[in-house]
Amino acid sequence: MYLAWALRAHLHRLPVGERAARWLRTRLAAWSEGVPDFAIADPHTDDLTGYIGLRRIHNGNAEVGSWIAPWARGRSLAANALLTAAGWALAPTDHGGMGLHRIALHHSTDNPASCTVAAKAGLLCEGTMRQATTDHTGTRYDSHLHARLATDPDPRERVPTPS
């Protein structure tokens, strides 16, 4: 079901043998249109564990979307992927980045793990958007909005506070 969210298509309805090819075609098409999408791989095995990508890129802003396979959750893979993707997207173009100013992430308020992922990647919670999003059935739900600006401190450079 998590693939349905990432693609806004119902991959779970396709025959199993066609799902990966369809997903990969969609990702390659996105890159050709200037929309960066990345696979999230297990750092030890290189197995596909998820996806992260930028969308709605306009005027220096972008939204990030991601998913992690249920069997790969709880290992900070999503947080590390978001930290890396946001760092790259917010870096100036003369430093190899996209030169964006703002990365936003919104997720269902019923998904507290996404709040943790956003916080670990330096995206601050900006509030709750009431009934702002619909799922693939058309059901509306509240979302939390998180964002990181290019001018925000890089979370990788945080200095731990002495205990």
C-alpha cells in the first residue's frame, strides 16, 4: 500500500511482476522532467527499502515525499535520506546543489514517525493543516507541516549540549 502513496497510482493493483518496472519508469520520467527522485537502499545490502523525491518545485520551494517499506522501518533510513536530500536540494548550485530556499514535508497527523523523521532532518514543525490532504480513497485528513530553509542551521553540524 505504501507504493500507492508515493506514486498516486495503485501499484498494488498491478500484477506483482509489473510493479517494479512501472515504479522505475515513473521515476525515470520524473528525472527527465527535472524532478529528482531517489531510491533509499539498505546501506549494508543495497536492497531497495524506500523512496524519497522532490516535487512541486517552484520559486525556490519544493515538497518532499517518501516511503519506507514496513520491514525496513525504525532504522533511521528515512531520516538519513531526508537529511541527505534536503542538504543537497538546499545547497547552492555552485556547491553542487539545487539552490532551493525551502523544503516542505507534510504528513498525516496519524503518522508520528514522520514527525520524528522530519525533526531528525532539521525540518521544523510549522503547524497542523486541517483536512488538507486526501488519501487514495478520497478521505480527508489533517496534516502536519514541516519545513527547512536554506538559511537554517545544518542539523549535521549541531553541537551536542553537555550533560
